Amino acid sequence: MTRTRLFALRMAGLIAALAVPLAMVIPVAQADPIADIRGTVARDRANAGCPDLKYNQTLQDIAFGIAAPIPVPDGQINNLKGAYGGDVVYFKGTGDPYAATLTNAYRNGGGGAIGDCSFTDFGVAFIRDEAYDVDDYGPDFVGLVFGKKAAQQQQAPVEQKPAEKPDVVCNPETDESATVPAGQQCKPKAAVQCPPGGPQTSVPAGQKCPPPANAVKVTFNRGFGTWGVNVKNNAGIGGSCTYTATSQAGLPGRDEAFDIAPNGTHSFNVIAPVGKYDVVTSCTGTYDGAQVEFGRDVQTVP
């Protein structure tokens, strides 16, 4: 078989191999050389005074794609670069032995990229296949790939609107409104004006004006044979009164009914009591539309 026909068969075999997924191109015998190349890159990176590079599987896939004797189509490389999501540079070296291949990759720009501290990730590839030992290629192929992820766009923090506070619920009996907006105070209703004659001129909204009470006082003018009974009304309303004197000894008593004016007085005479009498004086009248007892005097005489 001629050398030209042998070369054609070998190239056909390589093209068929590249039709399968990229990971299947990697020869089993690459483990140790790849480890050595990674170690060399890490050492040279440290010597350059840059932070350590992180090994990236996607960049390794790109390295195998560009290091292949017949490079993987650009479309596949671009897809891998898109999957990485950042800036990518790659360098290929050929030679024999593989140390010379790595030196060739350094010379082709890989050495300078190692000293570029902006790169953060890397991947390497090594391919050895005696089938490609032809004039245009050496038996060993090295790929060096360096990348830096695109800066993630910082999203502006979403402005958190403060939770809306509910309206303030007011007392419908004492406040003008049932509710007011949050942060405001309920406005009280105007005070209730009381009818004349009571102890107060006004009370807060929602309250009832109190009627006059305990406003009647009874005194006696003690004489020989008769007593004078004096009733004083300190209330601002008038009304009807009853006077009842009951003997504790069962003797005849005295009942008297009379009207009394607002802040007025009323007097009458009774027979001087013999023994003790229980005397009750009660006065009632109308206040704020209701019948009320505005005075009650209870005492025992003499």
C-alpha cells in the first residue's frame, strides 16, 4: 500500500471518530500526561504571582476540540464557549515528545495567557495517536484553554414598599368618623349639651347627661305644740313632692303632697311629734324627657 493511500485511510478514520460526541475522542492513555500538564500550568501560574486557576470541564472539552489533528468545527466550539459563559482563549501545540508539544503551545501564546491574572479558569487536553505520525503533524497534540466568566450583571434591589397599614377604626359612638387613614387620630364628636337643671352643662359625646339627685333638704322649726317643716330644692328642675311621717309607736302620722319650683322652697306646719317618727320626703320631676327622683330626704325625729 502506498504512503499516500495510507494517509488517506488514516484521515478518513479520524473524521469518522470526530462524528461521535467530543468526550469519546479522549484516549484512555491521556490520564498521566494531562495530570502533568495541569501541574505544570499550576506551577507556572503561581510563579507569575496570580491567583490559582480553577479547572473547568467545559474548557477541557474545548481543549480537546481544538487539539484534535483535524479540529472540531467552529460551530461546536462556539456552542461550548456559550455553555461556559465568558471570554475564552485557546492555544494548540504539536510535537514529540509531549513536553516539546507543551512548549510549543506555550510558544504559541499559552505561556503569556498563564501570566494574565484576569483569567480564572483553565482546561487542558493531550492527544497521542501514532496513526497521525505524518509529515504535517507530530504524534502528540496539546490544547490549552483559559477563560474568565462574564461579570454577572448586578440586579438593582427591588424596592420593597412598606406594607400598607389598615385604617384606624374609630368608636362610632364617640368619634365623628367610623374610620380614618392610618397615622391619623380619630376626631371626637362635639360634647353633648345637657338640658338645664342638671348638675352638668355638657358631657362627652356618647354619654348621657346625669339628672339631678339628692337635691332636696328638709329642716324643722321645733316649737311648742307645732313644728314648721321647711323643704329646700337645690335642683334646677321642679316637680311634685310627698312628705310622710310615720310614728314608731303607732301614733297617727302625717302625709303631705306639694309642688316645688326649681331651686325653690316649700314650708308647712305639723303637730309636734310625741315619740319618734320616721320622716321621708321625696320629690320627682322631668329631666331630659324622663321622669326622675331629684331629691329624697330620710331622717328620724325628734
